[in-house]
Amino acid sequence: MCQAFVLNARTGSAKHPFAEALAREPWDLAILSENQAADADFHPLAETDLVLIVRGGLQINSLEDAERLGAPIAVNAGYPADRILSRRVPPPLLVRVTEFGEEIELLHSKRADVLALARYHAQKLVDNEPAWRIAPRPFGAHRHGLATRAGSSLGESTRVFIGMAKQSGELEMLRRAAGYDGATIA
């Protein structure tokens, strides 16, 4: 499942992982994915393309190509790529893994032909695996941001803060400094 940080402004404590902290701890502000903000007010910061890494030698340029060819698709269970693909791809083609690194082993062992994930993670993997490439057509997008408790007085302040950070260019500078080449400011 996606990880996030939850902050309690009164105590200054930060809890991780998100799901446990949200359920058990009082919180004011969370850094998380949009899908995790179901019971909160979400304030988007960045958007990342979801893409496919393709093993060398395969002519797959899109999710549609992978489906048409019956190519097994590796995906980390519970992550944004999994949520999108589980609605679109028949179960025999979708190979879910729960441990980090298993998805890479599936490509190496040829038990999967493609790997679905966020572009900024994909680029790092492709840089280390010369035979792999990123398919040119993304199959979805994933948004990251801040969340405040639904109806919280922090909601409007958070919106204003994010607006100022976007307008000043600070968020773009942080995005570049963090190396998130596949993300754009939302």
C-alpha cells in the first residue's frame, strides 16, 4: 500500500505509515496520494504519469499493445498503477507483487514482459537496465499532495500556501531538486 506521512500540529508528531496513523492518531496535515484522501480535503501538489517499462526486444508502446499481445504486466499491489490496471486488465495478465524488488525479478526472469509504475521510478530503473525502455504512451496519472481533515480550518490556509508556493516557483524547484523528472506541478 502507498506510504504517506501524517502530522499532528498540536504535538508535532509525525506518523508513518499513513493508514495506521490515520486510523489511530489525531492528525491535522498529511502528505499523501489523492486516493488516500477519501475522508479528507485534498490539495494537489504534483502529478506523475503512470507508464510501462518494457523488456528489450518487445514491440509494446502502450497498455493497449500489451493487452493485445497478452503480455504479462507486473505491478506493485495497492499502488496507483495497480488500482488503475485492476479495472482495465484481465487478471491473468496482471501479476501483482507485494514485496519491493519482486517486480524487477519478474522482468529479469521473463515471467512478466512489462512493469507498470510511476514515471520517476521507471526512469531510475531504465537508467540501470540498458535493455529496458519506457513505453512512450502513459496509461494514467497519479496525484500527490497535502490533505487536511475534512472541513478543518487548515484547509483554506493550506490552499493559499500551496498557491503561493506554486506561483513563486518554489514547488518546481523542489521537484527538480528531488529528482522527480516524471512529475509535474499540479
